[in-house]
Amino acid sequence: MASPKTIRWGILATGAISVTFTKDLLVDPITRGVSNIKHTVVAAASSSSKIRAESFLRECDCDASAAAYGSYEELVRDPNIDIVYIATPHSHHYQNAMLALEAGKNILCEKAFTINAEQAKKLVAKAKEKNVLLMEAVWTRYFPLSVYVRETIQNGVIGPVSRVIADNSVPMDPTVNFADGKHRMVNPDLGGGALLDLGIYSLTWIFQTAYHTQEPGLRQPPEVLAAVKKYRGSAADETTTVLLNFPRPESAGGDIHAIATTSFSLAGPDSSIPPVRIQGTKGEIQVFGAAPRPSHTKLILADGTIEEKAWPQPGPGKGSNWFNGYLHWAHAEGEGQGMFWEADEAASAVLEGRKEGKYLGWEETITIMEVMDEIRRQGDLKYPDKIETTEYPTAL
Ligand SMILES: NC(=O)C1=CN([C@@H]2O[C@H](COP(=O)(O)OP(=O)(O)OC[C@H]3O[C@@H](n4cnc5c(N)ncnc54)[C@H](OP(=O)(O)O)[C@@H]3O)[C@@H](O)[C@H]2O)C=CC1
Ligand SMILES: O=C1OC[C@@H](O)[C@H](O)[C@H]1O
């Protein structure tokens, strides 16, 4: 058997999700049956200080030889890095990704990919020019659970998809958690709001089942009708609900309806109610657990078949996800978060010379950004010019 190839990562920003991602990344891939890849972290950078980068590397148990940088500029110049993982607030993704692309680096960039579709298009153009990987880190797409759901649809098991309903809401108390308005969840300067942070998962479920599963030639952007409730009259949305209609020829099953909803103050479905339902003419698939990190599926067919499956994440891991004092999901102690699947895919893409993610390519990322632009247009949800701009460099 050929020995595994090692992919060398550079971590840009040292916040909450960088820690989770890096700890998952360093779990031995053999624990999930992956034998051709190994991951190592060779550097991390913090915009606040080199000391912060050093303590991040220690916290994540990275190799002692990993370099700590006190600026993102130094990180992207490091010739030892194969892929840069970007985990700054969404407001900063465009500037940070452009910085890394200009340096010729492959990139895995957190969601929401950018603030708007124009920024996403510019990054794609730059990735093409530099001939490097540019991948949006929507981890959920790469879970075996998601692969199973898409394959079940593509194998015609539930018939043509006719309707998808998806809810990703978390009942945080903004008056307690975000009282000073500075937190990235509500701060317009950081691209705050439910849509870009949480709603992207509702749209992910809709797109990966109603759009991605169609033949590429049949895929058409949806019509969109949005209701947006602002957070205390600010520029950030607290609750957003969207009706989507995906046009599809009658011969392929006709139009597909979808409802995406999200909120950072209201509860989502509890464990007995599926946050995602994909309905076809012959049955439906229900997805249970939190929409970003689901854990169970239930296939219910019109002929009476019921098939339930559990999708535990391989470990080792820490067992739950807390965010601002709120438990977003709990899972069995010892399970990993599941962020390694997207890391494996980014590594495979680099080794195979691919420039896009296998289950979420540039065209689909841009289409989803265009849908979010339209939702924001209808809801009058505007961010400051400095984070909407495609000017590079712009000081943030
Ligand atoms: N896939 C997933 O499940 C998740 C994805 N995310 C995404 O990851 C990104 C980061 O989220 P998260 O880690 O929770 O955020 P945090 O606020 O915890 O961390 C963001 C980091 O970005 C850096 N940063 C640079 N400039 C700024 C600035 N002006 N304000 C604040 N931070 C700055 C800082 O790191 P430093 O000081 O080191 O430069 C900071 O620690 C977001 O886009 C979010 O959507 C978040 C949570 C879960
Ligand atoms: O991506 C995310 O998923 C999980 C949530 O906890 C977090 O707010 C969000 O950024």
C-alpha cells in the first residue's frame, strides 16, 4: 500500500472555530477509514499577536516545530504551507482570501464565503488566474450523512424532489450574549446576522438536495421571496425566512418548492422534530439533529418502508458544541465534530490537482451568494461599504 501523503496546513486566525477545526484536523485519518492522507499544521497566525498564535498552537497540540506568526501577511508568505484555512469573521473573508490567493496559496475558507456574490466572483477569478484550490468550508456537505442523502435522491428512491423544508435556528438570548453589539453575530462591521451565519445551513440543505442533485444542465437559480426581521433595528437580521422556487421542466418533475428559515433568538426543532425534510413523490428523507451537524436520518416511503440510520462521527473528540454559552448540539462523548471530512476533501483536491470542492463548486457557491444577496435586497439588509466592497486591499 502506498504511504499516505502529508498535507501541510496554515491556520489563519485563532478564534473559536479555528480551535475546533485544528483539533479535528489532527485526528488520525485512519479512525475514519482514510489511509491515503495525513494532515499536519505547520503554522498559525493571529492578527493580534505572535504570542496568541503560539498559545493557539499549544492549545491544539500542534507539532512544536509549527511556526507562529503575528500577522496574516507573514503566514501567506510561508513556503511550507500547502493549504491556508481562513476562519476570520465573514466580513474579513474577502480581504483575507485575496491576500492568500495573491500569494499563490490554496484555500479552504469558512462560511459564509463572502459578504456578497461579487466578492465571491472576484475570488474565483483570482483562483483561476493563480491556478489554486478555492473551497468554501461548508463542512456539512462532506459528511457521510450528506453523501447518503444526495445518493438516495439521485438513485430515485424518493422520486423527484418536490419540496424541501430546512430550519437552522438557535435560541440565544441576544440581550445577554450580544448586549454590547460588538459580537460578530450582531455586529454589522463583522457581517453580523442570522442569515450569513446560520441561514447558510438552511440554504445548504435546500441547495444540496434540490439543486446539486439535478443534472448540471437542468440546475436553475431559484426565485426568492424573503421576510427579514432586524435585530433591534440594526443592520443585522435576527430572524429570516425565505420561500424558494427552483424551476424544473415538467418532464423532470416540475418546480421544486423550498422553505429556509433561521433565527439566532428562536428555538429550532427539538430532537424529535427533523430540522430538514426532503419530500419527493415516492417518500421523504428526514434529517435529525442540528442542521449544521445532523446525526440521524429517517427514510419514509409511500410503500410503508421506514429506514432509520445513525451517523456518529468518528473520534476522538470532545462531545459537544458550545457557542456563547448556548449548547448548539450535543453528541456522544468521544465523537469528533466532523470537520475532518471537508479537510480530507480539500487535501484530496490539492493532491489530485482539482481547484474546487467536489460537493460544492464555485458555480454553486456563487449562486447561493446571489440568493443571499437577493434576500438581503428584499429585507433591506445592508452592511457597511468597507465590507461590501470588492476593492482590495481595503483596511477593515
Ligand atoms: N463551520 C462551522 O461550524 C463554523 C464556522 N464558523 C465561521 O468561522 C468564522 C469565524 O467564526 P468564530 O471562530 O466563531 O469567530 P471568533 O470571533 O471566535 O474568531 C474570529 C477570529 O478572527 C480573527 N479576527 C481578525 N480580525 C477580527 C476582527 N476585526 N474581529 C474579530 N475577530 C477578528 C481573530 O483571530 P486572531 O486574533 O487570531 O487574528 C478572531 O479570534 C466565521 O465566518 C463563522 O461563520 C464559526 C463557527 C462554526
Ligand atoms: O457555522 C456555525 O455553525 C455552528 C454555530 O454554532 C455557529 O454559530 C456557526 O457559525
